[in-house]
Amino acid sequence: MAESQSLSIFSLIANASLLVQLVMLCLFMASVVSWVMIVKHGRYQGRAKRLFARFDSEFWSSGTELSQRYRDGNASAQAGVVEGAEHVFRAGFKEFSRLRQQSLDPDTVMEGTQRAMRVALAREEEKLDAHLSFLATVASVSPYVGLFGTVWGIMNSFRGLANVHQATLATVAPGISEALVATAMGLFAAIPAVLAYNRFSSVSERLVNHYTTFAEEFTAYLHRQLHHKG
């Protein structure tokens, strides 16, 4: 039973008009690409959450000096695997150390430190939001593309009835069924993209808020350290 239904769907696709087949192909490719992005970005955001939880816990609980912690991450930084809050920390502490060595006034040092961390935050936000625009496009456009294929297929079906003296359900049903497959494929591409976009946007917003909170706490810590030593 399931096999015959599968064969009937393939036959509907094979018997559809060329334009409807192209629409189906575009929707299928959009679905495949969006699923690749969903899996890839889901794994990235999952790793980002784990890295932040571990770094935030270790950073505030350990008594390691900032300079030592910065040196401990040099190997990872050279390998290009520093991400998230650790990237914000390294950018801020590097600029803080550089400006403090120049014997600048505390306000200038803190302004430069905050500016460096804002740049790092922006880069992390870009990575968290990667591929979201594509998923949003697939989610919003795919149903309309599928609907276009359906309308076109139904138009061809009714045009084919012009040469038929007596129209019956049996003559109309195959063409309409072929056309409706395009709508189904449009929804098949759009629904996962909508769910993934909403999920990834929510996770991205939470992580950016975590990074921002860490940057503010770290700024306050450096401010106290700078004025205490000053």
C-alpha cells in the first residue's frame, strides 16, 4: 500500500508540466540546502552554549590571574578556535593591557577596552546569526513558489479540457493532483525553515545577551582593578 502510494506520487511528478517540475526541483533543492544549514548551525549553536557555560563558570570561579588566563588561551587563539565569551575576554584584555602600558588616563583605557569588546561582540553575533537570512527567505518564499506551481498546473489542466466534450472528475483529477504536489513541496520546505529560524533566533539572542552581560561584568572588574592599582 505504501509502495503504491509512493509510486503514484513519483508518477504525478514525472507527468507534471516542465515548469511545474522546475518549481518542484527548486523547492527540493531549497529544502536540502536549508536542512544542511539547520544541522550545521544547530551543532554550532549547541557548541557555543556549552563553551559559554564552561568558560563563564571557570572564569569567575578560578583565582587565575588575567594575564595567565590570557596566555593559556594563546594556543587556541593561534589555531583560530577561540569563540564566544572567551573571544570577548581576549579582545578586551589585549586592548586593556596595551593601553595601560602607554600610561594613559583610566577613562581612555576603559573606552578603548570597551570598544574592542564591542567589536568582538559584533563578530560573535554575526557568527550566531549566520544562515538565518537564508532560512527566513526559504520560510517566507517557498509557499508562494509552490502555490505558483499549483496555479500553473491547474491552468494547464483546465486548458486541456477545452478539447474535451464531456469533463469528468477522472479527466480533471490527475492534472490537479500534479499541481497540488508543488504546494505540498513548498510547505515541506517552508515549515522546517520557519521552526529552525525561530529556534536559532531565540538561541542567538540569549547567547548575545550572555556575552554582553559578561562584557559588562568584565568591564566593571577591569575598572575596579585599574583604579585600585592607580
